[in-house]
Amino acid sequence: MTIVAAVIVVYLVVNLVAFIAYYRDKRQAKRSAWRTSEKRLLTLAFFGPFGAFVAMRVFRHKTQKWVFRLVPLFLSFHLLFIAVLIAGLR
């Protein structure tokens, strides 16, 4: 496995973990059970914004909290970074 492939796999896993964390927090909220801290959810969103953003939309979770409006910003930064990487490879 090349280093590029490994980085892509890790990135996909981080986004999957973010998605699952948002799902679990939503499920726990419905049950009035122990919740994932907002700090942890935001940290996951910083490193895996695609998973966090999709989970926020699919599960309608954390969409009203103002601090979670940072998630689309994180997503934009990641998209810009990926675009710069792809442009640099050409």
C-alpha cells in the first residue's frame, strides 16, 4: 500500500468515526442517556468534516447550536486543501 493510499484510508476512517459519533450522540439524546461532549464532537468534525456534516443533516443533530455552524467551515477548508493537493499533483 502506498503512502497516499494509506492517508486516504485513514481519512475515510476518521470521517466514518465522526459520522458514527454523531449518530450515537443523537441516539443517546433520545434516550436521555450519557452523551458525547460537544468538544469531542467538534474535534471529530475538525478532522472528519464530511462524516460530521452528513450526520448532522441526516440525523438533524446539533444543527441549532451556533458553535456547530463551524462544521461547514471545516468542510470548506478540507475541500480547499484537497483541491490544492490535487492541483499540486498535476
